[in-house]
Amino acid sequence: MIAEKSRAIVIRTVPFGETSSVVSLFCREFGKVRALAKGAWRPKSSFDGGLDLLSTCQVLVLRKTSGGLDLLTEAFLENRFRVGGSYRAFLGGMHVAELLEALTADADPQPELFDRAHATLRELSGLDEPADRIPALLVSAELAFLRLTGHAPALAVCAECRVPLTSHSRTPFGMLDGGCLCGRCRAGKRAVVSISVDGLAVLRLLAVQPDAWRDVALPAAVAGELRAIMTTYLSHLLGRPPRVARLLQPRMAPRQARTE
Ligand SMILES: [Zn+2]
């Protein structure tokens, strides 16, 4: 076994035996790993609260050279995820963890993705009610995660023929085709929704400017529309509905992301 240090985000913990845990970590230096933390729940363990869900910590992992679980020997807390007063912020954090789990392969380091996920969790951890910036923050993070894992939806050109899209009151968005479609390519496609001018403008802005979510004013109708589109897009990509994202859908959202 080789001992390696890394910064890591705790994306899942499952109790193992009386006092241990199997922990899923998204590590900056060596990607996603599953490791056994022996005695994690004993008083005075060598993990010192570093294994709380969604926290960022410095870890020392003994990597197995062939199959089986890695062994986590130390974890020092760097940032704890503060649940605070916002349930939506907590759900947002859980959604980030789910996407890191689902969009990455084991042992595939992606430092830029780690940095963006860490920054998103720090923002969510500091947000109290009113939480009106959370929808734009999450869409911004989702678009970044999708870009960094090679699944960015086409927003400015047709996903199929790559011609620049012209402006219409609503633009077809092909869930199976990887984004927006021109009128010609839309014909005969399945799983196509339409996106409003305002919704598409916000998506394009969030896709190219990492900090735009701080200032973008997201009317409830647009927030509901974008949430529905991102959740549906992720469902098709993952082959199953994301577990947390449906809980993020605003309750009073008007009919959006309608099928054409
Ligand atoms: Zn086209």
C-alpha cells in the first residue's frame, strides 16, 4: 500500500460495523475513492470531525494497489458544511455531492472540478434565508460540472449541425441530443422541450461567467423553468432521475419546460 495525502470533499458516508465508516471522497489529487475509516465514530479518533458529510478535509489514504477498499488513516477538517437556516442550501450541497458521485469515474483526478465543487459548497454553507440566489448558484455549478466532465449542453449553436442559433420566442432543447437544436434538426427528434428567450439568455450567461449567479435576477418563472430543464437533462445523462434535484423544484413553479 502507498500512503497519499490529498484535499477531499466527503460525498457519502455509510456506517460499517460498530464504530467504522465507509467513506466516499472526491479527492483533488486522485479523484473519487471509497475508503474504510476504522474507528471513525470512536471518541478521540484520528478523524476529528473531518468526515462530516460535505466537509472539505485533508486526508491521508493508504491506496490499495489492487481491488478492495482503500484505507483512510487520517482526516483533518478544513471546512465544515454549515447547515444554518436554509434547507434549500443543504439540499443544494447534497445535490453537489450526488453529481460528483455520478459524473466522475473512480481514481480520475479532476482538480478544476474539485475547486469548483469546493467553492460551491462554501457559498451554500454561508447562505442563510432568504435563499433567492441558490437556484442561480446551482445552475451555474451544474453547467460548470457538465462542461468539466464533457457534457456541456449546446446553448449558442445547434447541438447537431453546429449552426449558430437564431433568436426565437422559444428554442427547442433536445434532451437526448446535447442541447439546443435549430428548426431543421429539431424535426423528428424525441424528448425535446422548448426553452424561453429569458431562460436561454440566463443559461448562456451562467455558462460563460462563473460569478454571474451573484447578480443575475432570476424571476420565479425562469428559476422554475431552468430547474426543470437541468433536472431533466441530468436524468437523461445519468439514466435515472437525480435523487436530490427534484426536491429543489420550486413548489409554485408555473408550467415550464413544456414538451413541444
Ligand atoms: Zn441543426
